[in-house]
Amino acid sequence: MSIIEKKEKNLNLLINKLNSLTLTYSQPTYEIEKIKTEKNEILRQKIKIEKKNQELMREHKHLKEKIQNLQSEAKKRSELEDNFNQEIEELSQETENLVSEIEKWQT
């Protein structure tokens, strides 16, 4: 269970307790209003935290995709560079062979 899930579970338990407090105890009106106000504030904070969590999850997904794309691009460039280096090596070997053949003909 993640930290967010634990906090949400605890928050829901607290809200339920606040609800039961207002229903079971006969308290002065100002205390009941105070508890309701606190309950509403906790609910607003919960909603705000959930929205922030959703934003962070979207951003995390976007950044993860961006990293994967960059890794893929880097791999492609590395493969192209390897192919280019191999072709240069082959051309260099061909050039050496041609120079060797020319030297044979000149002697």
C-alpha cells in the first residue's frame, strides 16, 4: 500500500469519525459547526491533494515517455554512428588494398 493510499485511508477514517461525532454527541452548536468546518476543510484538502497527485502522475507519464523517446533516439544514433564507422573502416581497407596494388604495378 502506497503512502498516498495510507493517507487517504486515514483521512477517510477521520472523516467518518467526525461524521459519527456530530451524530452521536449532543454538543453545543458552535462545536458542531467547528467540527463540520474542520471536516469540510479536510475534504477540500483531500480533493486538492488528489488533483495534485493526478497532475503529478500525468507529468510522470509524460516524462517517462520522453525519456523512452530520447533513449530510442540515442540508440538509433549510436547504430548509425557504428554503421558509419564500419563503412569508413571498409573504405580505408579498400584504399590500402588499392595503394598496395598500385605499388605492385609500379615495381
